[in-house]
Amino acid sequence: MKTDLADIKEKIISYKKRINLPGINTDAKLDCFTRHIADSIKRIQLITDIRDEIQNLDSIDITRNDFNPLKAALYHKQHGNIDEAFWLVFLATHFGEDEKKTKWHWVQDVYSGLGHKVYWDWKKTSADPNGFRKWLDINKNILLGRGAFGNHRKYLSLNDSHTGMAVATYINWIGPKHKHIDLINNVQGKVGVTPHVLFDALYKSMDAVFQFGRVGRFDYLSMVGKLGLANIEPGNPYLPGATGPLIGARLLFGESNTPVPVLNHQLQYLGQHLDLYFGMQIIEDAVCNWQKSPDKYIPFFEV
């Protein structure tokens, strides 16, 4: 994937010649927006680099300080355990990465049963969701002292009414046989295999998963696609229900009263013009971070 600033800037300028972008009407704003696009590309690249690596047994060593659930998911994918791979992506999305402090510590703690050799893997959890919820209720105070939700999940809680219900409804969403491939095949049978269409159908059906609103569904399904667990990719930035990305879109297009679906299409067209791998996630991420400081570049986090 290209991250050349000059190339990105040239594409934005060429777009501006056809469609006005009042939000980047100065060189400083153009430079800032360009840098955020480049950062978003790099974040995608970090995932595809992991995806293209052969993962070894260290990837699933739950005792390691550098445990990464995404690498563990890929190990399981590479060894044919697709359900465990999906489950680890779900846990990674639900808890998020606490980038500044404890990293993936909560995923690690919950998955390993706090190191008590009671692994809440997919087989065990899907077969006994009530047992998982009881364990979570008993241990939530211990967990609270050891980690935190990631930025996109910071308003959630470990209470059974949040995390416990999210896990239970996720299991129900996958279906009675607890096979992720069955869910994918079932949806494909209804809408076909086009990546954008399949992503959208799964996105809408995932409304059944508690506490997985617009951000949770978008992040989870995008990660599933980037890791190659399913051939899906967002075909638009999914602005309905958004906060930061919607503010950014309104600023970018200078349209404070435009209906959200119209803004969604406008941002979609810009993303298509940039023509990037997982371009809709890139444009959604970039416009969200850019609007926080549109004329002075402040990186969201190191990439």
C-alpha cells in the first residue's frame, strides 16, 4: 500500500478540482488531512503485515507479556481452527487495545481465566455462556485492577449487563451449531459473495449482538476482512450513528445541515477516488482524527 504523502496529496487536490472541499481550504489543513490519511494507511499495513506472517506457537502462548490476540487468531486460522480465530477477533474488538497502558491485558486475562487454566476458548464459552458470565461476575473486580477498555470501547463495563450479555448474544448470533462458517455461508446464500455487499449484510445482522453498535460492528467486521477470515470489506464509511467521523465529514464538506446519508455518499466517493485497500476504513479513521485538530497535525498514536 502506498503511503507517499505527495501521491496522497495529489489525489486529494485532483478531487478538489471536481468537488469542493471547504474544510481543507488552506495548505496547513491539506497537509494535516494528508498526514492522517497516511497514518490510517500505515495502521492497515500493520495488520496486513501480521496477516502475511507465518505464526508460530509463541503466538498462542497466553503467558507472554507481548500476547497479541490478532496474531493468535492468525495462528488458529493457519491451523484450520477458524472458530477460535473469529472468537479472538471478537474478544480483541470487545475489550480493545489499551494502547497507552496495558495493551491486550484484558483479552489475555479473560481468555486465560486469569491464568487459572480455565481457558475461555470458543468451544468452552459457546457451550457454557452462563458459566462464563458467572466467572466474569466473580472476577470483575480483579480484572478492573489489571486493565482497561480500549479507546473505542471506553464507555462499556465488565458488568454482566454489558460484557456478559455481549458474549451471550454473540454466541446466539453465530448460530446453534456455533460455527462461524455456517453464519457466513448462510448470509452468502442470501446476498452473494461480493465483499462490500456481504460486509453490509453481516453489519446489519450484527445488530443482534449487544453493545456492538456502529463502531463495534465496523471494527470487528473490518478486522475479520483484513485478517482474511472472510472475504469482506466495507463499501462505505457507515456514518449513520457515528460521532467523530460525522463531525469530520461535516467539516470537510462544509455542510452542517446535510442529511447523514448524503454525507456518507460524499465521503464514500472521496474514498473511492483515493483508491486504497480498505479505503473506507482509512477515510473513516482519517477524517475522525483530522477533525480534532484540522490545521495542526497531531498523530492519534504512533504507527
